[in-house]
Amino acid sequence: MTGTETSRVGIKVWSDYVCPFCMLAEGPLHEATHDLDVEIEWMPFELRPHPTPTLRPEDEYLPAIWARSVYPMARRMNVDITLPTVSPQPYTRLAFEGYRFAAEHGKGAEYTPRVLRAFFQENQDIGRPDVLAAIASELGLDETAFTAALTDGTYAEAHQEALGTAAAYRVSVVPTLVIGESHRIEGVPTAAQIRKAVLDAQAEQAVARGAACGIDGC
């Protein structure tokens, strides 16, 4: 096995589609890794799973946190993002099950950023199957098969298993990035933070590969 075959670094990104900071994290992630050998896996973390009530934009909390934290950060990062008026905010289980479909059909990397944009830039209700199906179709996925998968709960079990992974990694906030299993970033990272973690992980992998001898020598 060559060095290039083993240098790929896995990045797990725990997020929720109704978390604005997860959308803000997507830009630095792309900027930092666009020329690196990485495999990004978007992991689900439902902030308010059913039947927990979701937040309402007309209540005091959301406008306050957006004014205090989200909008200032978005302006610094030059990201177009707006507090959606969808009320109450949608549950995200179906959107995550849709991600499983998209990932299985080679569109996982495009699906998550597109759903985030649909909610935070286009004010779409991403809890509705028809909205998610339209996104799937836009990405070149089979809309009929996608809708059937959501209706039939094809990926319900896989989604629940993925949620369990968050507990195994002790994830309690989103976004949380785990890079190469040994580097962890909680909150919106900078591109420099992500890039350093990836390069450090690559170096660690190289050292690990060189720490043993085979039958043909060292």
C-alpha cells in the first residue's frame, strides 16, 4: 500500500439543519480542505428530537441569539444568512434520513450544504418531504425513490444508529468536528484550525505507518 493510499483523513462533522452555526462552519470546512485528501462525513445531531417542542422565531430567544451572535459572526465571515420565519422550526429527522439516501447515491457532500441554504437563505420548511424531495431532484437524485425512502422509513434505523454515534463521541454541541479521530473542534472553526488539524492528522498517520516492520523489512 502506498503513502497516498493511506494519507486520507476522515472528518466527522456533527450538525443539525436548524443550527445557524453549522451553516457558518461549512465555508471554513470547504476552504480548508478543498485541496487536501479528506473524507467528510456529516453526522446527525438532533437538537430537539420529536416530541420535544422546537423553537419559534417570534419568541424572544431566537431573535436575541441571532442579534448577539449569529449576525455579527455572519457579517465577519461574509455569509448571507437570515433567521427563517418558519414557525415552529421544523424537526430534522426526515432531512437526516434524506441525507442517508443522498450519501448512498453519491450526493452526501452536496446535500447537507444545500439543505442548510434552503433553510437559512431561502426560508424553506425543510421538515416537509416535498421540500426535501425537490432538493434531491435538484441534486440529480431520483425524486420518486427519495420520496419513497422517506415515506417507507428506509433509513430510519440507520439514522438512529448514527445518532448513537454522537453519544459514543460525547458530542453535546453542534457543530463538532472530529478530525482523524484525535483532533476535536467544537463551535465554528476557522479554516486555519481545520487545516492544521488535518495536516497534523496526516503526519500522525505517517508516523504510525512507519512504526512497524514487515516480513520484507523496515
